[in-house]
Amino acid sequence: MAQQIGYSKKVMEHFMNPRNVGVIENADGYGKVGNPVCGDLMEIYIKVKDEKIDDIKFKTFGCGSAIATSSMVTEMAKGKDLDEAMKITRQDVADELEGLPPQKMHCSNLAADALHEAIKDYQSRKEGAGIK
């Protein structure tokens, strides 16, 4: 069935065994994005230490691709400094998953966008607190 849709083994692995699922209480940054067309909703929580993503968790309501891309983006971002993590693109996520069916590419958009929103949230909170 999965092959008929065009899912790679890596997509199926991250869908069946997603990494970093959950919520971080008192997160340093929080990003939430949704796609009203397909109904997918992603939330990403980050903890930052020394300007690196020390911990990252996600909650996703959506299809298998949405779950797989959320899982993958958390794996890609963990341990990276914030500037590096901001450079993770939609295509990077799809490439790491060894491709997504064309009709599911929007899911990788949501995962990367949610990560970027969480980083922006962290940065705005830091600026608001006057921390450099």
C-alpha cells in the first residue's frame, strides 16, 4: 500500500516510529503552523542552550507524511545552532526522507515552517527580555 502512494522506507519508518513526540513544558520557543486545505496542524517546541537546540519535541495532527516530516525535522535540528536550524529548508526535509510524493510535499513545508516559527518565537522572547 505505501509503495503504491510512493512513500519511501524512510518516510514509513518515521511515520511508524516518530522521534521526539511530545510537549516541552516552559519551552524557550514554540511554533505552530497549519494547512487549512488538508487539515494538517504541527506544533514544535524547542529548548535552547548556548544558542543551540538542546531539545525539540513536536505534536502533529495530520497524515503519515505530516508525522514523518515533523519527526525528521526534529532529528535534523537537534544539536544545531539556531542559524543552522533556520537554514533547514522544505526540500532538505523531503531529501532526508528520500523523497515525498508530489501531493505530499506541502507536509515538508509545514515541518520546516513550524521549526522556523519556534526559532523566531525564541528570538523574539529573548529580545523582549533584553537578553543578547
